[in-house]
Amino acid sequence: MATQTGSGAPRQAVGRYGEAVAARFLQDKGLQVLDRNWRCAAGEIDIVAYDEASRCVVIVEVKTRRSSTYGSPVEAVTWSKATRLRRLAAAWLHANDAHPDAVRIDVIGVVRPPRGAAQITHLQDVAP
């Protein structure tokens, strides 16, 4: 029987929490969540959503931290990661035969403090 060692399990739980918070946040803003944790050979997309108002598919990278001690979670998304998300967006569109009017890449940062509500930062259109 395999056992989990190290801090991977708690980090995964924090990540799942952040993705759930982000999905709910997007739905509250009127977006429809189309996919979560979509994987292909090139990587993973945390959330794929659709913004009916702008007829736009939104690829969302979610970063979650327990505090802002080492900076905001959104600061963890580098330019190269944003560029990779653009390639993953193309793969998702192809796999789903989707032809939206537009595609944008967003980043949602979630800070989960020990007490109180999660703090959410939403950056839109982070990659050209």
C-alpha cells in the first residue's frame, strides 16, 4: 500500500479549495464553467469558462496560497506560463471543436487565510 509523504496532500487540498472558490466566483459573475482540470499532453487548464456577454472562451489559471507572505498568488504566473496557457487554449478549442468569437486568458489568485473569507484577485486578459 502506498502512503502519502511530505506536504503534497495539504497543498493539493489547498489547490482544490482555490479552484472551487474560483469556479464559484466566475459563476457568480455570470460565466458558465465548461471544464475543470482539463488535461492534454501539453499540460492542464484549471478552468475553462464561457462569457456569454462577450461570446468569449476564458481560460483560467488558478493560484492559491495560505497567505501573502511570499507575495500575491497571481505573481506566481510568469509570462512563459501565460504563453503556455495560450497554447493549451488552442488545444482545448481543437479538442472541443469550439469556435468562439474570442479567447482570453485570466488568472485568479486565492488567498485562504486561517480565518475568514477567501481573498480573490482576478486578472483578465493576461496573455496576448
